[in-house]
Amino acid sequence: MDGPSVVGARVVAKGADGHSGEVTARYVVVAEGANSRFGWALGNQRNRAYPLGMALRGYWTSPRHDEPWIDSWCDLRDESGKSLPGYGWIFPLGDGRVNVGVGLLTTADIWKGANTTQLLDAFCKWVPASWDIRPGTCLGPPTGGRLPMGLSVGPRSGPSHLVVGDAIGMVNPFNGEGIAYGYETGRLAAEVLHEALTSGNPGALRSYEERLQAEYGMYYRVGRAFVRALSRPDVMKACIYTGIRSRSIMEWLWRIMSNSLRPDETGPAEAAYKALVAYARVKKPSGK
């Protein structure tokens, strides 16, 4: 640190052949994922009122490894058959393997004790036999972790640094997806840094938070409200037994959940989202 500004990092090599030393920079971008130690050292914290996802995934060999589609199951259940606020997936990789996993999207205390290992085991038993997901085709122990969501980590910038992607909780609270938002916030950070470098004005970094809020603020606010509602068993039951059986409802719901709305159109998905935004504006938010 140089006063309030980050000017680099001290690197300590683990191996005997490694090189230790200091790396300095005019500006620093923190992009080290959900368990951002660099970010925590700078004082970043997660707003605990915001959603925290739990996910677990592993790899299996499968005769359907080259399927052209990603499969998602919204009706996620535990071994007892109870519906949970999340989904299971199978991602064909085309190389003989498939990525199989489960994720929970929730803020409610009743779901925080859920065992994702048991949930993944139950999901693997439930998927169609044609995938051949069984212990004999498993390629290793599943791995996972906790994912801060909904722009839940901050502060997201300082006098000489910006934080992007999972390190600021950019995972979409509607669906648990974070890769696209890592790219997008990286691009935003690059544009802001370009302005700072070409103008010689470090104050340009202050526009990063404004641009984040303009691009994602309201969408993530609606998403956080969606997760809170979905965490209620009565709402979850209604979604499973009503919404998931209606193709028209699922089509516009997926448009909202995947952030694929079309500003130049006024279809059912756009109309439904506008109604959700109106509700979110009058609903007192939890946290900033």
C-alpha cells in the first residue's frame, strides 16, 4: 500500500525453484474468484443479507458426452423427495465426459444446512439411465464451494484498484451463472482503466461503481428478491407444480433468468420483468 492506494503485491514462491519478490503497478485489478484473499486483505466483505449459492460438480464418462444441448433440471429434490430452490445440470463436454452438478440458490436459513454431496448423489440416481451416471463411470470426487451472488461483495473499487467477477459476487442470482459476468465486468474495468491511463486522471476509477449499478443494479435487485421468494417452501411448491408445467411461462421466465431480455420488444417476458422492477422499486431493499 502507498497510503490508501494499492501499488502491487508481494509474491512468495512455494517451491525452491520459484522467485519471490514484489510486483508493482499503477493500477491493480483484483480478479481471483469467489475466495478472493487479495480482496479480503483490502477490506472487501460480503453483504450477508444477499444470496449465497452452494454448488457441487463432478465429471463422469457418458455415452451422451457429445449431445448438442446443456440439460438443466429445475425440479431439484433431495433423497426424501422434497423440492429445493435450485437446479441440477449435465453439461456434455464432447470428449467422452459430462459435467454433472447441483446448485442451491437461497438466502433462507432452512436451506443453509443442505448437504450438497447428498443432493448430488440423489440427483445422479434420478437422471435418466441413458446418461449412465453411476459410481463406475465417475472420474473423481466432486468439488464445489460457496458462491456470493447478486453483486454482494464490496467495496468494488478504490483509489488505484478495481475488483471484477466472482470477487465482487457477480454471479447471477436468478440462475447461478457467473462466467459471462466475469468477462463483462472485466471489459468494464478495462474501459475505465483506459480512460484513467489516457487522461492521466486516477479519479476515472470512480465511474466503475456507477457503471456497474447502471448495467446490473436493478436486474440483480430483482434477482435477489426472486431468490428470497423462491426460498419459501410455499412459493417453491407453486413454481414446481404450476410454472414448470407451462411452456409459455417457462419460456418467458428463462428469458428473464438468463438476462436475455430484448429492450426493443414488449413480449410477455419483458412485460413480466417490468412488473418485477416496479415491485422492486417500492419494496425496501436489504443492503445497498
